[in-house]
Amino acid sequence: MWDCIVVGGGAAGLSATLVLGRAKRQTLLIDAGRQSNLAARRVGGLLGQDGRAPADFYAAGRAEVASYPGVMVCHGGEVVDGERVEGGYRLTLADGTFEWARRLLLATGMEYRPPALPGVAELWGKTVFHCPFCDGWELRDQPLAVLARGEKAVAESLMLRGWSDDIVLLTDGPGELDDPARDRLTAAGVRIDERPVAELGGADGQLEQIVFDDGDRLDRRGLLTATTLHQRSGLAARLGARSGESTPLAQHPIDVDGMGRTTAPCVFAAGDVSAQVPQVAAAISAGLVAATSMVQSLLAEDSGLPFPPWRDERYE
């Protein structure tokens, strides 16, 4: 039985595995290799790694954690089920094999669902993006657009205004904007276009035009889309970890406390799954916090190290 199994080899999972390996914990990292930002050209805003290709970043992380003798990396593996057993948990992998662990860390990430418009898939993660802090610098001072509705449309447009003076809000039809919202956007220099959007035009990852239903075209070099995150895996629910309320950012994030503990005994979670800031740096930090808590919980069990009682309906 492993001390710890980390499910998910993104930034949170790799960070946690590094901490666990350095703490001399027998750790298995199971990585399906489907990180959400693999479509992006670069990792933005990560100290020491700014501008590095995501695939290179993750490959380096896997090699780094695998250098610790107590760590094994299963790259390309996928967990399809899990259950609580005596002494910990049993996980079922897609190939029919089983793994056992005293502690689990869920770092399976979230799934981004951008608008289902023709052209989006080819441009996603490059010049069609969801986070100005990640991609705004590369598109600074260029003609940009925001595709969103309602309150989110106002917030995203005013946010992106910090990177460019030329912003057009596309509501893809009547945008549910009241007069005060329109006044705020106008005062900030944001134009509003309520025509339905038909498709995006571009090549080699570069957005060139927004095409409307009426055939008209708008030249743009970048598009910020309002995107809600969805759980990629149902493993947390099967293990008994409670989901939190949905937010404008994420649907059904895993409920965790300040130590990364879920409501399922001995199950931790970190990164996008718990709807923290969807950035690599934040995921790394969350993975570190969860891993240190995992180590302390194991030492509490083995050596009596003081450790707070596990979360349940009475402990909040």
C-alpha cells in the first residue's frame, strides 16, 4: 500500500508529489496527461518558467519528481473508480489494475468549455483565451474583443481594458445590459456590439476576424471568452467528497478546507478541482499545502503528531 496516491499530473499534482517525495513518502503519481493548458503556447506569469511551453513544463516536472526513490510516475494512466477499504482507499485504473493508498490527493483539474463557435477550437489557448493575467501581456495594445453576457460581460470587458485601449464587447445577441452597465462600459471606452456571432476567422493560432451572422466582419487580434470550469472526473463524488456550490467560475468545485482536506476522510484535493484561481502558480501553491497536510496526517497516525480532527458535518 502506498502512503499517498496523487491523481492528476498537472501543476498541483506535480507540486504535491515533489513535497511528498522529499518527505520520504512512498508516492504514486497517476497522470492521464490531459492538462487543460496544453493547448496554450506558453505558461504565463509563473516565476522562473514564464513563457515556457506547457508540455515542456510538465515533462520537466515529471522527471524531477521521478528522481526521488520513493516516487513512481504512471504517465498515461487513468483512474476510473475508487472505494474506501480498511486502512485507506483502493483505486481502479482504466487498464483494470488496482492501487491502494493510505492517503489520496485529487488533482484531476477542470475542463474548460469555450463557446461552441466555428474556429474557436483552432484558436483556443493561443489568441482565444479565458484569463487576461495569463495571456494579456502577449496581446497587449492590440485590438481585442470580449465574448460574454450579463454581469460577466461587464467585469471581463473592464478587466481586459487594463491591457488594451481598443476593446469591443460582443454579447452575441441582446446582452442583458442595463443602462448603468452600458454607461460604465462607455465611460471606459469599451464599445458594445450585440449582433449574433457566426464564427471566428484566423490561421496558425492567430485570430484575425470576428464574423457576424449578417456577414459583416470585425478585425480583432485576440478574444477573451467567459468560460465556466467543469469537473473532469467524477472520482471525488464516488469517494464521498462533498462538492461546493457552483460559482460563475466553476461548476461544483470540490469543497476543501485551508489544509486541502475534503469531507471524505484521508482524501485531499488541490488545484482547479477546488475552484481556486485557475493559474499554474496558484495550483503549485495549493499542491504544496495539501501535501504538507498529508504528511502531517500520516505522522499523526503513526507517531502521534498533533493534527486537527478530520472534517465532517460537525467540523467546519
